[in-house]
Amino acid sequence: MLQLNVLRQNPEWVKERLTVRNFAQTELVDEIIALDDERKSLQLQFDTAQSKINAASKSIGQLMAQGKKEEAETLKNEVSELKPQLEPIKEKMSQTEQALHEKLVLLPNLPYKLVKPGKSADDNEIVKTGGIVPKLPENALPHWDLIEQYKLIDFETGAKITGRGFALYTGKGAKLQRAMSNYFLDFNTEAGYFEYIPPYMVNEASAYSTGQLPDKEGQMYEATADKFYLIPTAEVPVTNIYRDTILKDSDFPIKMTAYSHCFRREAGSFGKDVRGLNRVHEFEKVEIIQIVHPDKSYEVLDEMVAHVEKLIQSLELPYRILRLCGGDIGFTSAITYDFEVYSEAQDRWLEVSSVSNFETFQANRLKCRFKNEEGKTQLAHTLNGSSLALPRILAALLENNQAENSIKIPKVLQPYFGAEEIAKP
């Protein structure tokens, strides 16, 4: 959530940054400032009336002690007239604060200066490419055919158990999933990230604090009886570890990693772009999260991008890094870098990671603060990244490492998988 003082200090600059992300409701900025003015005016009225009551009440006691009963009675009458004025002001103030909050949470984060205007993914900037695109046999297959041939995933039974978009991993497919998640976690912990296994459901406060509510409620599965939400990413529960927390300078950087299942309703359309593992309702992902000093967050962002790049390089996959344009970055993000790996068999790029800096946007909702060297309390910065999302990584590994009668396993995964290849049954 944006800070009110940012809007008040330079509303025209705020509107300009919002237009970079194609946010059309810039009039909300003026409406929020007007509501804040109204709130301040009501607060002044309340404080003035309360001050008069307090002063009169003090004087009444003094007058009574001096035996000046008539003067004391006069003041009592004044207090009696003032007190009923407080409740309507208090009620109006509460309504104004609620309206202010409801409008404030509708504003997305402000794009960082490096984020260029743009309407969609077509306007994203490619900032780096790496790896070598493999030369595959002429009869190379997409991963959904490889999965069927090698009996790695049973989509039909997954659909029977739950529904379309839910996969049943079997045999070597299940083992390769486990190998990848263990390798990703080890890669992260060796870089200083502290490991968690978080709950897979969160309450409304947690979903609100990281920006899933009210922006993405339609994409989340809800356990309605308890008002819990199945997590769309481990970012949600892990970041909330530090909700309502005041940290110290010496606590930074806080580096966390977590494996989790992730649940998203967004899948469900048809065609090759969502076939097989390209988009599913439930998937596994390893996440990295950092909470840092505001002065260090962009240095840390570069560090996290380099970390994910090194992980993808270790899997020997061709990749590219994109800086998302204003129209493609998420609601909570100030800047996002996407990683895509190339699928030679599908002849397309598959997104496998996003690394984002949220600056103070999440921290403001979380009330995640720290005391600086002067002892003043200020908001921390939060960042997160996928390290990595397993389904599309698996799809790319299968497609790019297929041979005539086997699928080769990257060297870094072989100790975890226990073999150099998956032989065709």
C-alpha cells in the first residue's frame, strides 16, 4: 500500500508513475487527498471539543474546591453541551477513515524509474540472454508427449481425482520433482537463505498484507468456512513471518527460502500455450524472499537476479531475462525481472521465475518496520523471487534433453535423482 505522505508530497508525480503502468483511475489520488483533508479536519474538531471538555472539567474541580458552585455549575452545563458533539464527529471520522482506506488499497505500487511504459508482455525489454539452444532430433516431441511416453505424469487420473489442471506425478516423474526441489533448496541455503516449510493456507490478514487481497481474490482458492486462502506462492506466508514486527538495523538482510505447493485458478483456457505443464492449477515452487534496509534494496535486487541466473545456468538451459514494462508488472511490484527458458520442442519461451522489488508497498501493509541509527522507526523494503517454479522447468528439461531412447538428466541434478538419464519404458 502506498504511503499517504508520498501522495501528498507530489500528487502529479504519483499520477505520472501510475500512467506508466496504464492505471486509468488516477483521480483516486485527488480523492484520497481530499478524504485525508476531511479526516484531518474532523480530527481537529474532535480534539478541539475534547480539549475544551478536559479544560472545563479541570476548572470545575478547582471551582468546587474554592466554593464557587455557581461558576462550577455553569461549566458543567457547557461540558454537557459539548459531550454529545463528540460522538457524531467520532462516527464521521471513522467513516472517513474507512473510505480513505478503501480507496488507498486500490492504488498499485509506483513503477521504479527503470520501468518503461508499455501495455502488455509484448512491450517488455530483453536485458540479457544466455545458454545454448540444443540441437534436437527431427522427431523431437513436446513435453506432454514425452510425459506420456515415459509415464512421468498422469493428467487423466489427476483430473479424475480433482479436476482439469491438476497433475498426478508418477514414478520417475515424482522422483525428478523431488530431486529438483531438494536441489533448489540446497542451492538457496548455501547462499545464506534460511529455510522454511510454511502453511499452505493463510488468513485474510496475511493475504491482504502481501497484496493478494483485494487485488487477486478471484485467482485464489478459498476455504470459505474458515476464511482461509490456499497460497498462490510461498511469498505470502513467509513474508508474513515479519508482519507487525519492529526490526533493528543489525537484523538486515533477512534472507528466507521455502518450498511449497502453489494454487491458482488462472489456468483453464485451451491450446498449446496452456497444454501439459505450461499452466496448471496446482504446482510446486521454491521461493526466495528478502527483507532489507531501504538503502540496499536495489543492490539486493541485482544480487537476487544474479542468484536465479546462476541457478538456471547450472541446469544448462537456454534463458533470457526481461525487465517488465509498466503494463505487465504486478500490482504490488515496483520493478520485476522475469526469467524465461527456451523450449526448442515447442519453439517458445516459458516463464520460470519472477524477481521483484516491492520497496515499502508490502511493508506498509505488513507494518514491517525497523529502528534506524537515530532510533526513528521506518518501513523496510521487501523483495521476492521464484527459485524456481518446477512445472515449466520440468517441461524445458524434458524437451531440451530428449535423446532417441532416453531423457538426459543435468549433471547438477544427477546426485539428487540417482541416475544420469530416464530410459524409455
